Amino acid sequence: MPGNRRRTLLVSALVVLGLVAALGIALLVVPRPAVATADSALGSYAPEKQFTERITESFLLPMRDGTRLAVKLDRPAVDGRAAPGPFPVLWQHSLSTERKPEDGAGPKTGGIQTIPTLTDHGYVVAQVARRGNGQSFGVRRGYNDRLEANDTYEVTEWLAAQPWSDGNVGVYGCSNTGDAAMHTLTVRPPHLKAVLAGCFSWDKYDAWRVGGISAQWGFGPSRTVEQDLANTPVDGDEDKTLLREAAVEHQRATPLADMWRGMPYRDSWTSATQSRFWSEGSVGSYADQVRAADVPVYVIGGWHDELRGQGIATLLNVPGSRLLVGPWKHCENAGFGLVEEAHRFFDQHLKGIDTGIDAEPPIHYATPRSDAADATGLEWTAAQSWPPAGTAPQPTTLGGDGVLGSAAPGARGFTVDTAAECPTDPGSGSTIQPCHIPGSGTSWTGPVLDAATELTGTPVADLTVRTDRRDGDVFAYLEEVAPDGRTTVITEGRQRISLRAEHPAPYTLPEGVPWHRAYAADAAPVTPGAAVRLRFAMLPTSYEVPAGHRIRVTVTGHDPRATGPLPDADGARIEVLSGPDTASSVTLPHHTG
């Protein structure tokens, strides 16, 4: 009987093939899923392509409240027709369905925006414009609010239910789309299997008002109707009738610049959203839901991005998450195969392929070294925890004589100049970092190093200061000074004096890192001339200062890239005190490996 059954099935299959050929129906040959190759390592993954074509369609998808979101869908194709699948799905919750991958040698080549090329490897990839943005209808309320988060639930489950989907869905993004990807975790869609997110905020207040001081970014998107009309409309809307209707709706969006400026404290209420929006818009406010989702998370960051500490906070508060930090600015990945790394991650968790990624340590970070074997001058390190084993925090005093490590008493001060402009030298960091203006503050310089010194972790400034004003902003920079006097900013931090009160953090931070609640009730102006202590973290770093160079700490009272200086800041006198009862120091995270 088994032999007769096999012959019957074979005959039946031949009959079906004959009918298909007779009717002229084209067969879509779907290759078998890829298997992991020997070439699977950090930033390197090269399984054979399964497809060489893709088809793209775009349409409007209605949400529960009737708001229509624009979707651009890329599907694997054979001979000009969509392959039936089913396939896993990747999607990004963006400001538009437009994608502008860089095909040249730019800093973002091979980055997040080129993930749609994974259709070649058997993925469906979708780009969905968030409500009130791009080609979508609706009104943007704040930035990463709960309406947007709830939309991610609906979109994820809709994608999982389509006939070409196998029900396994991953979300990805960087910057604002990284925030959106992380907010998907807070609503726990059942078919969400993995999240890859870069350069996002875990705690919006601590990301956008570091130390209580406004950042100079995050005031968009705010676009005119004509600017929105520059978007490519969805299929069937060639005359842009729908696009214009959506663009008109967008004009009722929350004015972000006004909203941010009107929320100086973590518990500020804003009429723009009728909520305490710092809390509503923070992924960390929903940490329990994120952990309960039990979804693998891959965090991407850069040592020259102001949000890198937010990625480390995510690592420490989401069990099972991974962290990759390179020598990059915001959402850049020059010299690193980020799409290959994303492919490894998603193949592991959406296709069930053993790519080896889960057998690796969860943390990989790059350190610039003078003796690095890599032509890029970098050494990549794998670690099991953050800060990595071998890190020893060392408090280093700021002497009254201007020497780093000196115990000499005294006071070193400066006059705040709010008219100073940012230099353009590469040592000042990216456009969303504070910049140090040489000569604008006071400095403490250490001795010439006999041996290279690696700093990996989170430096902490512990300063005793006084000012002739009721309040002030203090900026601290950790710098490398070359033998020729050239200065490179390694990392930096900032703190408003009136918001210096420390409280236990509501989530895990690296050991020894202070946290400021910054509620309205915590604001404590000072008596002019009175000494006060303030402790604040600098941004995390991994950096080797070569032998023959020196380490320097600089403190200033203004940074042009931080907006909204205090009204009476210009001309203020700020002093940093040193002595037995007024000690000032910076704790440096020395790492010996």
C-alpha cells in the first residue's frame, strides 16, 4: 500500500504540472530558506540570495479610529510577480514611506535605510508613515505618544495576518524610528518576535533635557503643506488628492518647540497633549511591559552620539538585550556591516536559523587604539556586562592649581559668554553633541602619560561650585591633549545647578551614576556666592589616550548647542572650588582589560 500511494501521488503531481503547462500558468519557484554559513560573525553574514527581484506597492491602511496610515510594501518577486511566501516581515514606523538608501560610500551606506534589500533573502519589508506624518492621515500628538504606540500593535498584527506572511514580525529603526520601534514593545503585539533599534531615548527627559538643560534638536517634524506634497503619493493617488488632504490635517500637529520649552521639569504638564508628556513618551515608563514582552532587542549606538547612554540604560533594564556601539555619530555605521548584522539577528529570531549570534557575548563595542591591528585604528571588544570586567573607577581631583590629580586648594573660575560660537574642528563631535569652545572656561590638565590609558565606562563629575547668580548651567568636558596641543573631546556632561538634587533612579543605571529627578518641587536656586555640590554623569565612552598625550578636564558655563540658556546667564561668574572641605573631582573609568 505505501508503494501504491507514492505512485498515485507522483501521477497526480504530473497531471497537475501538465495542467499548469497547458493553461500557461507561470510557476513561482520559491527557494528553500537560507541556512547559516561559516561566514557568520559580528558585522559579517553572507548567506546566498534567494531572490533577485522585488515588487513595491503602497496603500492606505485604516487604524481602529479610522485614521489611514500610508504603507509601502516590498515583497520578494520572481519574473515580475510577487512570490507567495509565506515570509517573515520587517517593518519601520517612520515619518514617511520614502526611503533614501545611500548607494555610494557615505557614512550611512549599508545602514538602516538599506534593510529593504533583505527581500533578496526572503523577507517582506514595510515602511509605515506614522499618523500625522508623510503620506499618512491624522494629527501628530506630541512625539512618540500612546496613539502611535497603539498603531504599532495594529500594524504588526495586520502584517502577521496577511497570506504572504508567516506570522513572524520584526521592527527596526534609528533615531525617531528607533524610538518608535521600542514603543512597539510597550504594547506587546503577540506576533512581534524581534526589535533592532538605534540611537533612541529610553528616558525622554534625560535624553532631551540632559541635566535639565534643553538640547538643540528634536523640534521637528513640522512641515508646511507644500513640503508634505513633495512626498511620493500612495498608488492610485497620482494627482495627490489624498496626499493634500493628509497634509492639511498635519497642520494641526503639536508645535514641538513650544511643547519642549514649556516642560522644564520631568513632571511638567503640557496642555499640548493634556499629559505629563516626558513620562508618556518615555519607553522607560513602560519598563514592566517591555520586559513582559520577552522579545529579543538589539540596541545600536555610537560613541559620538548624544543618545548612547540611553542605549546602555536599555541594555541594563531589558533582560536578554544586545548592545553594539561603534565609533559613529548619530545613526551612522561607516566601515561596519550593519545590514549584515541586522540580517544575522533577524534570521536567528524570525526564521529560527542558528546564526551563532546568541552564542556570542551580548555586548560589542569599539575602542580607538594607537596599536590596533585593524586598519581603521579600532579594536572591537566583546563583553558580558556593562561596564565591562576590568573597569576600575578612579576619582581624580581637580586641583586649585589647574593640575588634574592635584590636591592643591583654591578656586578656578570663568565668566559665562553666551555669544560664543561652536568651533568647526572635528574634535567637537557631531551636530547633536555639546561642543567645547577653547578658552571659554577653566581646565585641569594631567601629566604626560607614560603608557596608553583606556577609559571605558561612565565618567562622573563631582564639583563644588559657586556663582554670583541664583542659578547656572555647568558643562564638563573630558579631553585628550596631543603633544602639539591639539584637543579632542572624549565625552561630556552638563547640569543645571538648581536641579542638582539626587534621587534613586526608577530603573537600573551603571553603578555610581547619579540620577536627578528634576521635578518642579526639586528646583532649588542658590544664594549668590554660596558653595554647592553637584554630581552628574558624563556620557559613556570607550577611548584610549595614547602614551605621550595628556588627559584634561574643562568646565564651562555655556554651550551653543544647548538651547535656552538662563535669562541672566551672560556675564555670570562661576567658580569651581578645590580643598579639604570643598573638593572637586572627576571619576574616570580606567579599564585594564
